[in-house]
Amino acid sequence: MIFPLKELIEYDENMYEITSASSRRAFQLSSVLDKDEKDDYDGKMVALAALQVFTKEVQFRMEVE
């Protein structure tokens, strides 16, 4: 799986939010997927998470404290 560079280049909103959302999603994926599922993605959880966030497969929101 390749990191979604085209989506990253074209993204014109808050880069901190999308980076934070992608890293949190990668942590979630690495926690719930078993070894065989991780092998399906060559262990590239950050690339998978970024793709899911950029394509809006998963939604996120930033909470202000």
C-alpha cells in the first residue's frame, strides 16, 4: 500500500488535524488487527489510516478542551 500523496498534496485544510487523525487511526488499526491482517497491508498502518481518513472512510473531529 502506498501513502496517498496525491490526496496529501491537494489537501487544503488544517494539516495538524489530518495528521493527528491519521496517527490516531493507525494506532487503532495496529491495536485491533491481528498479524495476518497486518501482513495483508505489509504492516503499513499509517498509510492505510491516512488513506481511510483522506477518502472519508472514517470520520474524525477535533475536540477543543
